[in-house]
Amino acid sequence: MSDAVKNAIETLSVKIDQPSEPTDWFEMTQDRVNTFADATLDQQWIHVDPERAKAGPFGGTIAHGQLTMSIMSFLPGGAGIGLPALDGMKMGINYGWNKVRFMSPVAVGNKIRTVGKLKSVVEKGPMIEVVNELTVEIEGQDKPACVAQSVLRIVF
């Protein structure tokens, strides 16, 4: 095991099960939802038709669950994903997701933020694999929008 990998494991291991500082609140806009709909070809009316969505089950348009999941690791500010800078780190690679749940819709106009909680750190040769539980909170609501475990491989 390289010194960089050893140091990273030591640095991260003390953070297991410790919630991170949340990111800044981030407003979900109709423009962002429409852009995501265009990119993914998911033009369902509950996402892109504000007039029709007013009479729908959510009283307005909502973000795609996949949009919420896609941006939750990248929201600005704070330390939402809970991972510090690591000496010798060359890059992080999205290795996948474990147990993804969308518990509450994110309405257009809602503000969301992410809190991370490191669940495990394992050596994988010249890399480490990190499982981080990410929770997307909606301002003013008790129930989160999404909880998912991100699996990240960190290359040294």
C-alpha cells in the first residue's frame, strides 16, 4: 500500500458515520428541469408543462429524480459530500450507486442541499473505494428528497 493510500484511509476512517456540513441551499428552477428533460429525452408533463402540472398530483412541476441525484454531489458551498482534500489524489471516479431512494418530490422553486455521511473506506490496490451516504434535504420539509449511497473510487 502506498503512503498516499495509507494516509487517505487514515484521514477518512475517522470520519465514518460523521455527518458533513451541508452544502448551501440551491434553488431548483424550471429552466434547469427543462434542460435536463432535453438532455435525457424525458419530457413528461409533470416536469416540463407548468400549466398542466398545476392540476396534477404535485400542484406544479417537479424535478426529475435523476436530476436531483445527478447534482447532489456537486451543489455549491459547504462540504456536502463529506470528503476532505487528500494528499496525492489524482482524481475521483464515479463507480456507481447503492440503494437509491426518492422519498419526496423536489418542486420547481424548492431549495435543496446535500449532507454527506461517509459509510466505508476500503483499499483497492492503488485506489481506495469510498461509500458515502448522501441525503438531499428540501428547505422547510422534514422528509428528504433523496437518500443514496455514492460509490467513489479515488485514484492516487
